[in-house]
Amino acid sequence: MPVRIIPRLDIKGPNLVKGIHFEGLRVLGKPERFARYYYETGADELIYMDAVASLYGRNSLLDIVEKTAREIFIPLTVGGGLRSVDDIRKTLRAGADKVSVNTAALARPELIREAARSFGSSTIVVSIEAIRRADRRFEAFTDFGRECTGVDAFEWALRAVDLGAGELMVTSIDREGTGKGFDLDLVRSIAEAVPVPVIACGGAGSVKHVQDVLEQGLADAVCLASMLHYDYVATHPDNSGDYAGEGNTDFISSGRGFSPVQGTTIPEIKRHLVQQGADCRCAP
Amino acid sequence: MMRDDSPVKPNVAIVDYGLGNLFSIRHACIHVGLDPMVTSSGTEIAGADAVLLPGVGAFGDAMAALERRDLIAPIRESMDAGKPLVGICLGMQLLMSESFEFGRHRGLGLIEGDVRQIDGANHGSRPLKIPHVGWNRVCRPCMNEGEPVADPWTASPLQGLKDGEYMYFVHSYHVVPTDPSVVLSTTRYGDTLFCSSLRRGSVFATQFHPERSGQTGLQVYRNIRDILVSNHERGKHLA
């Protein structure tokens, strides 16, 4: 089974943003440009995440989803601030193939069961965002790492699958945006224990990190942001200037790189993985 | 990317019974120059040039939804008139005689055979993940040695695809047709070699999602369009 490389696009208003530990969001450009480029260069799926969840209206995200889904013929997962079966229905109608839920599912786990029953398990991705605690334990957080829950991430993973999650997206908040590599303990402990596919998320800074989380973390798919976004920004500058709708645009205007992360492209990652004996679709 | 431009735009009824990602199927149709309508009207379904039966979710619920909306008769009517019927994912499974998903459910019975769960037994050191999610290879069915090597994909919706092309799958069940000659392609997941697409007469169905399988998937939609356009030409000729 080929491993899946999944770019993750965090959206704030009309813009693609990227933070560190989900904080300090920088505007990187228009999400549609990134999405199209990733589609054309061999992305296996895309994930859109509303980075401000329900703090603002979500119509702009659904507009972006609709525009993207019209022209991009790979699976699209959308998440961030989905609270109810009705929110999920609206998101799927706008063109998402799958949705991811975290905060609302932890607040009311039955949401997973209801959503799986209404739309099929394979449509429901439960996102688990965890912070490492003492004794190699991990605690599940909500609201992009802002709220602790006291819930053990591993126990929560098992329960989410029992309730009907079709896939789990497992993010280390400690590593998110840092480029220091995935938290292999976190990913592996969950991937080994659950019968559904696990998408590893948070921390990729090099092609080697991707290889490690597949081989040692036993992930079925890998979610990438900084590595791909910073490379794309550097190689495909958007001179239209119309990205400056809102948010912190200092970074994009300055044209600086982001040193902890080795920028790369999906074909480069796949070429490396195939050389290491992995199976990849669209390998160059 | 240019939209495919064809002088005739065959219309396709995408059956809306409340389940499945109709958006992506509709846009794949538009992209290749088909004229799709998402509909739960029996008249529209029976009157369209082709019927596309999508579906995500549970088999029993889907059959109940089709029955409740009186859509089974129009789907049969269209098929009996020789018009193409395309089943996708759960829509493929619904064509079969019966399914064993959460009990035992009768299907549309248009293709003889049943629907079974993917065998998730241990495969080496790691158990097989279910559902089967992701890209997998679609291959021509094995032929017995000595048989003439006619390409089964010629003039089918898989025409022009390379053997072993990747398509996107999301499913926990697969179909087992009684008559092996309807199997158009097979796919291996773990130790299970399953039927990933089938064809019998004007019925074609895929377990994978061609509308979510990039350019190779769009080729399947283009082939369907070409078949519909040539049906249209032939119809004109006969009239």
C-alpha cells in the first residue's frame, strides 16, 4: 500500500497561514495557489484546517473548499471548529470528502458515532492533538492546543475508533511547526494499537523525518505543512499582493526563509522514500 | 486545465438519495464535458442518457433510502433500456444480490454475487488497517495460460489505462461476483485480491473513486463520456 503524502493547509480568513505550536500565525499566501500546485505535483490528498475555528464566521473557508474541490480531483479533508452533524453536512456539501473533528468530539464523544452513522465511518477523521506529559504519557488538547482536557491521548484514540472514527490524525503540539521531527513515540503507540489508518502530523523538518515516522512511527500517511509551504513561497513568489487581506504578513513581505525546516517538494520526498524501498504513487 | 469540449453533452443523472459526495462526482462530470444533474426524481433518472449511482455509508441504510424515494424502478428502467449504469464505491456494492454488512441485506440484484468484509486478519507483523484507505493498484484480471490475450479494457471505461495504475479507495467491504467474467479489474489489499471494477453489458462499477483519483481517474470519466457520445451518434443514425 503506498504511503500517502498529505499537505495540510491552515486557513485564516482568505489566507494560508502557518504557526509554531499553532501560535503566531504567519500569512503565507492564497490557499488555492498552494492547493493547485500540490495537486499537480503529486499530493495524495489535501487537508484544510480552519486555524481560527469558530472564533470567526466560517463562510470564507467553505468558499475556499468549494473553489478547490471543483478543480482538484484528490480527496479533501476539512476540519477546524466543526461542532455538529449539521456543520459536517454543510462542509461535505461544499465539496469536502472527509471531515476532521477534535474539540467537539472531546466535549461530546457521541458526535463521532452520530457522524459516522450519518456519513459513513470513512468520512470521519478524528484529530488528536497531544502534548507530552511525564512518564511518556500524552494528554489530548482541544482548540489547537489552547485547552487541556485531562484525557489521555492513547485512551482517547481507542475510544474514538470504537465510536466509529475511520481514520485518526495524530498531532504532536510540542513539535508542531518546529521542524524538529515527528513525535515517534506518540504516533507509534497509537498506530500500533488501532485498526484504522493513522495520519502523522506535526514536526516534519526534513525528508528523513518523513521516512522515520513511516518506518518507526508506523504511520499510514504523513501530513506536511512548513516543509512544503516555505519551499513553495520561496520558489513561486506571489507578486499579486492581494494576500494582504488580514493577519501578520510581515514574513511574506520580507521574503525570508524559515531555517529549522528544509524546504522541499512532494516529488523530492517521494523520490527519497522510493529509494528507501517505500511504495509511492506518482513517484518521479 | 481546459475543460473537455465536445459537440454533444450527454446528460447523466447522479442519483441523490442523501448519501455520498455528489459534489466531486458532479464536478468530475462537468470537467470532462458531461452534463450532470443531481436528482432524486424518478422521471429524470429514467430519462437521462446514463445513471450514476454513488454512495458512502452503510449498505442497509442506502437500500432503505433508495426504496423510500422510489428510485429502484427508474434505475432498472434506465438499465433495461440499454443505457449505461455506473456504480461507484457503495453504489457498486448496491448492484449486487446481497450484502453481509451489519446483518444481511438484499441489494438491487443487477449483478449476481454478494458483498463481504475485507479480511483483516494478521498480515505478517502488522495487522491490516480497515477501512482500506488510500491509493492502490488496479490491475487487469489474471488470464489463464493459453487463453487468447484480448485486452479486457478495450472499449471499456478503463480503456487506455496502464496496468497497475493507482486509484483512490475508501471502503471496508468488497463485492464478490458469482460470474468471474464480469470482473474488469482486481486490486490486492493484504492477502485479499478483490474485484475493484466490474462490467456486464451496459453496467459498469468501481470500488475506487475515479473522481478522486487525479488525472487517471478523470480518464475513466472521459471514457464514459466517449461511450455516451458514441451511443448518441448511433441513436441518431438509427433514427
